[in-house]
Amino acid sequence: MDGKLFKKNLAFGTASFLIFIGIIPAFNSCVLNTIPQSFDTEYSNNDDYINMRKEIVVPNNFFTIQEAINNANDCDIIVPVDYDTIQEAIYNSNDGDTICVWEGIYEEDIIIEKKNITLIGNGSDYTVIQGEGQNENVVTITNANNIEITGFKITNGKSVGMYLNNTHGCIINNNYFGDTLSDSLFVFYSQDAIIINNEFEGCGLGIYGNKLEDFLHTIEGNYINGLDLFYGKNIIGLYISGIQYDYGSVILVNCTNVVIDGLDDLKNTHIGIELAYCSTEVTVKNCIDVSNNYYGIYVYNCFNSVEIYDNEIYENEIYGIHLRKSSIKLYNNNVNHNDEYGIGLWDSSGNHIKKNDIFLNNKAGIYLYFSHNNEIGKENWIHKNTNGIEIYNSYSNSIHNNTVEKNSYNGIFLKNASCNDLLWNVIEHNTMEGEENDVKSGIELKDNSCENKIEYNNISLQEFWGILIHDNSNRNMIYHNIFYFNGHFWQFEDRHAFDECENIWDDGYPEDYEDFE
């Protein structure tokens, strides 16, 4: 990005050619000896103010005094001439005003609410809005329409660089966002945004909402870490190959019959791949470096033969793969070292998760939240996470034929989760860290986790408890499980099970331990 940006051929700031009364700048500049009548005539007796307002830029593409005067009139407010800060200018603006900001570093968090204004900086190399950390976002635009922001560098975000919330028709054009993930641009419950010719370094773009219109925007000409940001909407039939293309981020909205294959630079941005309202033969495969993002892959409201497989997804800030309101297939992915969760499902049903290698995620390998009727089974290897599988407020999920081992806290943890089936899993060597009295186990049920079926599992070699049931978790059926050598980390006698609730155990299945009586 060249750093200089002009609206209606307007620019201002010391890096351009200036007009001063009584000063003749060198090279392609003009002398202004009279006060234009259009300049704040109510202040005509205040010589200092007049001189400040008349420090008008004549950029290289202005050739006459009149052009400079005409374009100066496009600025209703100039910062720091009329007001010291951008936020003061916004507070004192009227609908339809254009606020022009001279080059400089403005250490502030700004908020734009309800007003229809245009905010123009003197190019992203020169005009910097540097968050001061009092708000979560450097720039917040909320409940406002047709805001235009052009020509700034947005940096030092505490949470987000720029946040559009419940807006319509906003234009974000020719800005620079960087240099960390917290400087990203969020478009949240907003419609018809125009996001063009922006540059993102170490951050990116995320789109969120609860209806299709929230994801449909005009997005083009943007770069992430020097690579194109690909945004596609309403596409039918497209093959995106890493052999032919090199994208920094991919966003697909309302697309069918699209394949993303072999992209290897989906990193250091907000979301590596975002899919929203996609259905029917949408595939993400063989992407080997989806890393160091906020979300590796984010999937919203996608159904019908959407598949994600054979990808390497690691070291993302929240989720490796995050599904919301979706029903897809995930298999043969390597999901590891994510700061919170490997795979997370929110309000999602009917997903099939199998044959994934999920390890060293800091909170849980797989996380279900208000998600039902999902199948997590057939050879998932879930190991060395804090919790292997966490199931919260979710029911009727099938967790079967997985290996859940060497997780530092619980192997499988259910909280207020009922009617789930835990069948034929190998659950061993969990609860690797902690103190002697820690409450950790191969399987833990708490907080009204009721009517779950726990059968035919091998629950062995936990350092603490094999299975732990407490806090009104009743009517669970625990049958035909193998318990072996649990609780010996602290030289306890066998700690196969502890049940303080009313559950149904079989009492005759052979092996080292007969189920809890």
C-alpha cells in the first residue's frame, strides 16, 4: 500500500505539498494570498485559526489553487485543527460530515454510533490510530450505517482492531491493520459492508452473524501477509488448488461444489478458512499449514456433504476447527497445539468426527457445547490434551471406538450432559498431572449428567480415579467395562470408581475389577 490515499482528490498533512500564507513551497506548489470565503468566515478575525485552516494540502495530482480550495471544502472537520482528537471530532460531528485527519499517531480508542460520517486519514503510512487499551477495540462502529473509513493504520488492539456491529453499508477502504491477531477486522451482525484494498499484517478478517445476509458483502483487493484474501459468495463450482493459488485466507459464503485443496499459507490471520451457509460437495483437504490464527477453520451453518479432511491444523489461538450450527464430516485431520480446543462444536448436530489425531491442545481435544446427535467415533486418537473430550449441556451423542489417553486431567468429562453413549473406548493413562486429592478420572460425570450409557470401555491405568460420578448425576448405566490398575499413581489401592449418586452398575463382568457394586 502506497500510504497516500485521497478522497475526491483530497489529501492533507505535511508529507504533501502545503499552502501557507506568505510561504512559497518549492516544486509543483501554489501560493494562496487571499482567504477563500468558504473557510469558516465566523472565525475571520481569528488570525491563528485562519492560518491553521489554510494549511491545505496540494498533493502531486492537484495543479491549481482552485482545486486545492474546492477539495478543502470537502472537510467539515479537520483533526487536529478543529479538535485535538478523532473522538472529539466524532462527538461534535453531524450526519453526513467528513472528518479529515492529518498525519500523526493518535493514541485513542474511538467509537462511532448512529452517525453517518466519513473519516479520512492521510494514508496508512502516515495516519495511525493506535489503541490505548481502554476499550476492547481500537475502532468500534455500532448501530450505524454508511460509515466510511479510509486511509489509516489501525494497530495496538486489545481485542480487535476494528469492530463493525449491527451496521449497514459501511465502507472500509485502503487501511492497514496490524501487527497482531488482536488488530483484526470483525464484521459482526452487519450487512452490505464494502471492504476493499486493505492490508492485514499478522491479523485478518472475520465475519460473524446469524443469517445469510450477515455474511454477504463486497470484499475484494485485500491482502493478508502479502497474499490475496479470497472471498467468494454464491459460487457454484470452483477448484482452489494450492498448486495454482497462494491465498492468505479463504472465506466462502453460500457456495456449492467448491474444493479447497493444498493451500499451505493459511496462517497468522484471523481465520485461515471460513465457511458460511455452504452445502453440497464443499471440501477442504490437504491444507498443511493452518496455524497461528484465531480460528484455524470456522464453519457456520453448513450442511450436506461438507467435508474437512487430511489437514494440518495447529497452534491457533482458540480453536483448531470450530463448528457452529453445522452438520459436516471431519476425518483424518491432525489437530494439535491449539491454545484452547482442538475441535469445538457449538449448537451443532449430526456431525461425524473420525480418524483424527488430536493432541496437545491446552483445554480439550474435542469440546461439545449444546450439541446433540453427533458421532465421535472410529479411531480418533485423543491424547496429551488437558481434557480429552468435554461434553457440556449436550445430549444423545455417540462417543465410541476412540483411544483417549495421556490427557493431563480427565479422559472424558460430562457436565450437565445426558443420554450420551460412551461405548468401546480405550481410556487409559489419563489424569497425568495434579495433587493427591485432585478430583480427576478417566471418565467424570457431574452436574446432572443423567441417563448416559457407559459400556464396553477399557478404563485402565488412570493415575487417580477410573470413573467418578457426582453432583446429582443419576440413572446412568455402567455395564461391561474393564477396570484395571487405576489409582496407583499415589500408591492407592484400586481406585476404579466412585459413585455418590444413584446409578445402575453390573456386578459380574470378569476382568481385574468387577464393576462398582
